[in-house]
Amino acid sequence: MQTSSDRHEYPAHWEADVVLRDGGTARVRPITVDDAERLVSFYEQVSDESKYYRFFAPYPRLSAKDVHRFTHHDFVDRVGLAATIGGEFIATVRYDRIGAGGTPATSPADEAEVAFLVQDAHQGRGVASALLEHIAAVARERGIRRFAAEVLPANNKMIKVFMDAGYTQKRSFEDGVVRLEFDLEPTDRSLAVQYAREHRAEARSVQRLLQPGSVAVVGTGRTPGGVGRSILGNIRDAGYTGRLYAVNRAFPEEQKELDGVTACRSVRDIDGPVDLAVVTVPAEHVPDVVTECGEHGVQGLVVITAGYADSGPEGRERQRALVRHARTYGMRIIGPNAFGIINTSPDVRLNASLAPEMPRPGRIGLFAQSGAIGIALLSRLHRRGGGVTGVTGVSTFVSSGNRADVSGNDVLQYWYDDPRTDVALMYLESIGNPRKFTRLARRTAAAKPLVVVQGARHGGVAPQGHAVRATRLPHATVSALLRQAGVIRVDTITDLVDAGLLLARQPLPAGPRVAILGNSESLGLLTYDACLSEGLRPQPPLDLTTAASADDFHAALARALADDTCDAVVVTAIPTVGEGAAGDAALAEALRSAAAAVPTKPVLVVHVELGGLAEALSAATSTAPHAAAGPAGESPAVPVPPPSAAPAPDGAHLIPAYPAAERAVRALGEAVAYAQWRRDAADPGKVPEYEDIDEKGAAEQIAGHLARGQGLTLGSRETCDLLGRYGVHVHRALPAPTPDDAAAAARTIGYPVALKATAPHLRHRADLGGVRLDLADEEQLRRAYAELTELFGTPAELRPVVQGMAPRGVDTVVRAVIDPAAGAVLSFGLAGAATQLLGDMAHRLIPVTDRDATSLIRSIRTAPLLFGWRGSAPVDAAALEKLLLRVSRLVDDHPEVVAVTLEPVVVAPHGLSVLGASVRLAPPPARDDLGPRTLPAY
């Protein structure tokens, strides 16, 4: 505990777990007076050279005065943080606030001197970089805006830590010392550096779990059967290439082997390192196992054991304790309540799961939060059947169970770099950090397809065991935002596998033009209709008749693929009987050989009860996708994969076969949309600058309003003033509490006018009769006023206003909201029933680019009403796009603007009119993506 002279209580919110460069974890926390012995022990393990670099002189030991100074902090002007593993210090950092001339100072001085010391055994693990992020965040919180550090020129490692951080810096050399000064305000470069380090660390942490050199299964039963014994057998039978151990404290001391595997009573008894422990003991014994593993240096755990958050409140607390306990030793956890992990790489061959058979090797990565769904996915990809015929392979599989630690975000980091994974399939029951998931998904989707199905969409609650941030966004909005990030969002497991098979086996289509050919006219027509339903552009089906031979199919497919007006081909086939009919093997070879001649266009087969054909079509060795070619043979207009991604051998395509036209075409539609997203992602557009924006004035106005309260909805005048600073001008409306006031307001505004009731139950409800338009004179205005009060009640109940008439156009609505989980979202739709009844709204993440704004207004189903539907005049789309961009800028520049609604916005053929607006202010939700790297708190 701190002494009474300290000015602040212990800042527990500074505590955090971080993933280091090598994939291990450490805990960062403030240093207190109780750490004196730990500090001395830590210092004794630091080399003389490192001590010299820290103190610029030989400094073999810390004096009592040093220990007091380095452990007594006020958490404002003097702060020390330590990185710990197993409760012991491995590194420290501190800052001291300084004033002019480098003398000690207090607030409002905004500069501090910072210094690090990292134990030699842990240098090179990225500890100092992580500590710099955290001490910088602490300093900003305490009003410090700049760090200064003095480093000896020979201390290249520490100079590199500062120089690589990405902050704006100034470097000088004086009196044999390098002096570095840098601002602590995050920059685009510092955030990019932070994200890159996060990626490397998290990818490495998953790699350590999926590519272990040694595995211990803790809880293997002495008799056949049981979870532990089954997993041990699965690992052994898969041909695991590393060292395998069976662990059970009940083994007799003389027992040295179990099923041909080395047997031990404890992890401590294993002679040599253990990279991964698979834990299957009852929940009450897991803490002892974690301690044994931590003390032995185990790198990670897969906890199969259930009885944690999946079992209720007590189990949830047990789960929190499990994560805290494991992280104390720098270990990451998959689970608890996990189904297991699989890696089919020939260098690993690990099946540490409950799956009795090892999946075939391939290039599809699988992630499932549910063990049952994981089984279903493995089964459908492993065998012919389950609705999708043909065989494809798996690169890696992770079932996260309760997802207490390792999540889908971590696995995405790993897959992005993994050269053996070309397509990622994910079943998610919750998204713990939507903002981060969206960022990672966008980057991954630019290199390889990411297909996601989300369960528990309509239950309103996350599955037991999942720690999920609250979001106010409906599922449809979250789904739209994921699609904006390039995620292929499907609704069912069947669709997940269907899309995955196509993306893993075939190139991406260059456009939506589809050729259809086959030996069944009816099946061809069904395929044609399905293409139209999916928004594709099918050509009339080519009927080869039931007498078509394999050569006929080959020739027809070759002609279709050579046609420049075709981007993809769907082949329909039904069983035929008779002389000359195509056999399964012959037909498959004919289709493969024709497709191999034009490897830039995808080919799909719709079959009816043709098991032999589906099996023959799958007889190839690779599932790697190829990039789409551009129109007319141009080079692919898509981002290239990371350099580590290995292309598939030429001509090694598998042709996916589907039992129904709808399923094949739905998968093709997803591939077409994804390919278009990749082309668009190559040029995402820009956020325009507007010279008439008064950002400073808006900030002052917002600060003044918030000084009156934590959250408030602005009045009409304040709303108009704030929006006006960003070039959004609201049509003037004046209150009319009496008929005389209404007449006076109309004279001020000028006829013709509208009279509107603004009571909550009548606002924006023209269908209820609460609006009177085109009132040309005072007589009509007074008559309308009397009608409204007679129909709906007193003026106090109606809250009538008088507003000038706007040019006729299409009524639309623009909304922006800051969601605590997903971030700032801009939404657009038509006003009235289209939005309220049909939910026809489109969404984009803020900040919105010019290309985002253009696509946003065209994304709603009712968009044709804006562009001359049935002979009407097209609206001024350019004015509408500018309005969207200005609202986006307002919310992006001022996160205190937590909600904006413009309704209605009448968009005319020339210009637009904002007739109603509301703005809500509040302190912005905390953004952990702008702070230092941390693992979710437990």
C-alpha cells in the first residue's frame, strides 16, 4: 500500500496483461512500496552492462535510498510500472515530471523524463516496447504531453525502442549522451506500429499453440475411455511429430508408459520442455495443473474441462481465476470447455481434439466457438455428404469453447500470415471486440476470403461463458458493417461450407456475368432464376440435352470460358442412361480439362444424385484460390496476398459440386460480391476536407454544453448552431403555441409554409395527419391550426411549429451513432415505412470516405426511388453525398457527439433541405483501440 503522503490511490485500472513478441504474456502493473524485495531481486539478475546503460556508471547494487525512490510513487508526477511473470519483475519503467532545465516539477508542467531497465534474459521479447505504450498512456492521463530520455550511444537496443515507436521526435547529442524528446500524442505511424506489434505478438501466441514441439495430456485415464485417454490416442494416431506425454497423478510410480507414450505423474516430472498442455482433469484440480505447468515453463494450455462460465455464476468466477492464474505464468489458454485444436501440417500432424479422425490436409482454416458446430464443420469437410459432395482439406482448426482468452481475433492474426491457409471459415456466437474484429477482418479479407456465420443472432444474449461488450446496434447493422470490412456474411452452416468450398477451389470471378450449360433444361432454368435472385447476370441456359457426351460437355464449357462476356460458368448435370451418355469419371475429366485451359474463371457444378461425379471432380491435390482476372483479360485489380502466401500449382483446381442450384448460385453470388469488394478496397477513397468547417468553434460549443451535464439532447437552436458549423443547415422552424404565434411565424418566414405537430407520437408521422403543407396565406394557416387541435388535442400536447416549404423531393433520413462496442456508425435510408417497417437502412463505419458515401446511398433496396424510378426526376445525389460526409466529419472530429438524427432530409433534383434534426452529447465511450495493447481484463 502507498503511504498517506501519496496524492492518489493505487490506480488499479493501469494493470493489464500484454502479449509479448514471442507470444508469451506478461502482466504490467504499477510499482508500490510492497515491491521492495522484488525490485532488489530483479536488479540482482540484471547484467553489469545493462546496469551501466541504465545509470551511465557502474552500479552493482541498489542502495536503500534507491529502493525507496523506485518504489514510492505519487502516481501523478512520479510513476513506475513493472512487467511481471510469475509474480516477479522482468522489466521496469518510470517517469519523473520535470520542468525547465530538467528539474523535478509538478503539474501543469507537461514533460517527464523516462527510463527503462529490462532483465537480460527477457531482452528481445518486446517488453520495453509494451512498457513504453503503457507508460505513455499513463502519462497522457496525468497531463504529460512529452517524454525526454537520455541514452548512451552504445545502447542501441533502447534507442531503437524509442525511434521505432512512431511518435513525433527530436534527437540531439550532447556531452556523450543521446537525448531523445518525443510527443506522446498518438500519430498514424505510432498506431500503425502498435497494430503491427500486436499482430506479430498475437499471431506468434497462436502459433505456439498450434505448432508445439512437445505436448502433455494432463488427465489421461489409467483405463481405456474417458476424455483424456481419447485425446491422447487421437494425438498419437494422427502421427504427431513432436514429443508426447501422458500425465496422471494416479499413475503408479513405476509406470513409465501408457499406450506407447511416456507416462508421468506430474508435468514437473517430465524431463525436458513442454510447449503445450491439454488439460482434461476435473475443474477442481485445474488450478494445481496450471501451477505445475507454469512452474515447468509450459507455453500454452488447451483446457477441455467444462464446469466454468458454462455452468453459471460460480463457474464464471472460476473461469476468471483460471485466466488470471495462467497469465501469471505467461501462458495463453484455449477454452475452457473447448473441443480442441488440429494442425494438419506434415511437420506437425497434431490432433489435440475430441475428433476421432484427423481431417485431410488442405487450405481451409476453421474456427468455431461451439464444439458441436466444430464437429459438424469437420464432418462436412472431411467426408462426402452433409449436402455438399466432394472432399476438401483443413489447414488448422480451433474450437475456443468459452473463449476466455484466445479468441477469433487471435486466430485471424495467425491465419493472415499462415501460408497454408487460403480461406478462413468462422462460426461465431459472439464478437467480444467488434471494433478490433472489423479492423482485423478488413486486413485479412484483402488477402484471403473470410466467411463468417454468427449464431445466437436473435437471442439477445451471448452464450454462457462469453464475455461480450454491450452493443446497441441491431444484428442487421453489425452484419452490414462486417460486409463493409470484406467479411462474407452467411446465415447457416450449410452456406458457410458452400461458400468456403468454392473460394478454396476456384478463382474469384471478375464480374457477375454467368454462363449456364447442362443436360437438363429444367435444371438450367432453375439455375437461371436463382442467378437473378442473387443479383447476378445470367445468360440464357444452353441445353445440351440428355444425350450429351463427355466431349459435348467439354466443348460447351470450353466455349463458355473463352467467351469474354462470361465471368463464371455453372454446369448442370443429371443422371443419364443409354448409349453414349457421359459416365461420371469421363464427365469429371472433361470438365476439369476444359476448366484447366482457362484457370481465371470459376466453374461450379450442380448435380442431382451423382455421387460418382462429385467424387471424381474432387480428385485433385490443391485447394488454393487464384485472384480474379479483370475485364477483358486485364491484370487482377485486387490486393495481393502477403509474400508468405504460396500460390496453387497451375491447373490444380478442384471443381465444387452442389446438390441444388440455389446453393451453388448463392455461393457464387457471395464470391462475386467479395471479388468486387477486393477491387474496391484497392482504392477506398478519401475523407474530403471542407474549408467552411469550424472545428474549433464546434469544440468550444460542445464543451460548454457538456459543462452543464454528463449527457443531454440539444435544443432546436443549439442543434442548428452546431450543425451549421459543419455546413449542415437546418430549415428554419418557429414554435407556434397559439394561432396568433403561428401567423406571426409565417409572416417572419414567408408563405407558403407548413404546419407540423412535433409531439413524439406525431413527429415524422405524416400518415397520421399531423402535417399540413403548402399553406398559402394566413386564412389557410389558421384553418389548418384549428383542424390539428380539433383532431389531436391542445397546442401544448401537439407542440406545433411553422416551417417554410422546401422544394419537392424524396424524404430520407440520416443518422449517426457512437456504439460503445462497434464505434461510430453512419446510417442512411428513406424516411417513413421503408425504414420503420422494412428496416431498409444502409450503414458505414465513420470516418466515411467519398466512395463510402457514394455506395451508401446506393446500398438500400429502395435506392431506385432516388435515381429516376418510373420516370421520376433523379435527386441531387452529389448534395446528399456531401451531407453524409459532413455528418461523418462532425462525429469523427467530436466523439462527444454520440448521436445525430436528420429527419426528414428532402432531396430534390437540385439541392436538399434538412427539415428536422436532433443531436445528443455525452462523454465519449472509452476507445481501447487507441490505448496501449492489452488482453481483455479478467
